[in-house]
Amino acid sequence: MENLSFEESLEKLEEIVNKLESGDVPLDDAIEEFKNAMDLVKICNDKLNSAEESIAKIVEDNGELIEFNSND
């Protein structure tokens, strides 16, 4: 599960939330799904923190904010 991209992790997390919100999940399954959801939340959080650190490093290395142009 750790090799999932941020987007894949978020999609799986949304699927689990929808499943749990339906209320049609037996308790044992709901507990397992909740555990999986928490693992996915950690993956997403780690990836966001990594992205934030990368951006901070770019800014620090250059001493100024870099504007990224998506048209290049």
C-alpha cells in the first residue's frame, strides 16, 4: 500500500469513507476498513509533508520564491 501515489491513496480513502458511511458494513469489516483508512491517511500525510519540504528546500536554495509556469 505504501507504493501508492497520493492520488491513488486519496481515491482509496474516499472509497472506504463512502463504504463506511453507507452503514452496511459488518462491525469486524468496518474495523478493518478503518485501519486501512488510517494507513492511507498516513501515506497521504507523509507525501504532503515531503512535497512541502521539497518546496521549502527549493525556496531556501534560491533565496526567493520561484513562480512555476505551467505553460512551459
